[in-house]
Amino acid sequence: MENSNSSFLLLFCFICTFIYFLASGRRGSKSVSPKLPPGPIPLPLVGNLLKLGNKPHEALTELAKAYGPIMTLKLGCLTTVIISSSSMAKEVLRKNDQALSARIIPDSVRACNHHQVSMVWSPPSPQWRNMRKICNTEIFSSQKLDAMQGLRCQKVEKLVAYVRDNSRAGRAVNIGQAAFVTSLNLLSNTFFSVDLVHLGSDSAQDFKELIWAVMEDGGRPNLADNFPILRWIDPQGVRRRLSSHFQRLLEIFDEMIDQRLQLRALLASPTHNDNSDVLDVLLNHTKDNASQFGRNELRHFILVGN
């Protein structure tokens, strides 16, 4: 039964793609094709997808040897220009940075409409420039990074003490999970001034699995990216799974935001002080009508940061 469903889905994808190509061909029959760099001859429907195989990085290296540092690949319906030389990439991005500043949005990051308010995926706009300014002045400035040096040392010392205590007691230590918890708590303290999870707790493993699931689904090859006509059915369920993962994270952030708003109202704290964390800074920006930075932007800003 499972095999028949897979065959039906594959057949359906090919039919939809064929119709898409026919429509595209009729629309673009009178247009002049742009001059593109050299590349392998694409197959019907799938283009050069099969040439990538199971190890795309190795396949691209071999193709670059044959077609040069700039080549064209047809990945399904998408015409993609591949730059495999650092010097060539520098040359292209320096002279064409504005033209190449936007990017194709993967279908996965459309989950929860993340692409509409994310600093990573938004096109250059006043709102995007405002978020970049916040990062440069309030998060990644030399003064802010230097101020967090004590916290970084504290988290590393806590990690070393945890490993030492478990070693003395003869207990095995999952170094990967312990390092993940340390990095996560460093970020959460930077944003919220609290630890999200604790070393050795069950919640640490649950949170690690959630973050790992986001990374895996976000980086998974997706047919909907190569054949945009398939986006509405999400054949691999990538966007549906990421929507669930994002929603869980956004609920956590909503709880942290509500707690901070209640605390600020209770203490009648000033809008800015030298000890403000990132959440305080972002909440201050939500009160500025000119910044076009609201609660939804704040939630997705933290989603990217974490």
C-alpha cells in the first residue's frame, strides 16, 4: 500500500511539472533567454538534479572542474548559477551586491510565515535595515560583546564543574548534550537573563531534540523548492513539521515575553539601562511606532537568534 502511494505521488508530481513546463513554455516562447554560464545539459523535468547524487558537495566539485568556477545547473524548474571559487564570489558580490541581495526563499521557512518578518529572509527594506541596525548597535557591538565576557566564563566554569563532579562520582557524561546546554543557556541569558534548561535534566534532551529537528527539516532537500507548483501540497511534509517546531518555540518565547512585560509593569522599570538584556532592548523598540517593530517581529527575531 505504501509503495502504491509513493508511486501515485511521483506520478502526480511529474504530471504537475509537465503542465507547469507547458505553461512556462507558452508564456516565454517570445522572450529572449538570458546568456548563462556553461553547464551540463539538463534532462527533461528533473534537470541536473540526478547529477548531484547523495553527496552534492562532491558532485559540485567535480562539475566545477569540467565547467569552471561559474556554471549553470537546472535543478528541477529552477535555473541556478553556481559559484565555486572564493575569488570569483568576491568579484561577483562586490560588483552586484544589490542585485544579488535577495534570495530564493525555501518553502520550509514559510512555516508560520517566518519568511515575512525574518531578518534573514526579508528583502532589503526599511524594516530589514532597522532590524540590522538593532543587531549592530544592541547585540553585536564591541561594547555589548565585552560586557558578556563574564557570563561566557561563568557558563564554561559551570560546564567544567559538571563534568568534574560526574567523573568523580563515576557517572558517564554526554559531552555533546552538556555542550549544547551550555551554548543554549549562554544564548538564553543574553536574550532573557535566565537559563532555559539545566545540565543533566530531561528538558535539556527534549529541547535539544526540538532544535535538532528544526535544523534537520530546515536543511532537508525539498521537492517543493525545485518544483514550486508542489508547494501547495508540501509532498514531503517539511513545512508542516517545521510549522509544528516553530510553534513550540514561539510559545516558549511568548511566555518569556509575557513574564518580562508583567515584571516591567510591576517594577515600573525604566525603558533603558546599562544592564538591559536583548529582550528589554527589543521591547523598547516595539514601543517606538516609527521602528515598525512589533511583537510578531520580536518573536521571529528571537527565533532566528536562538
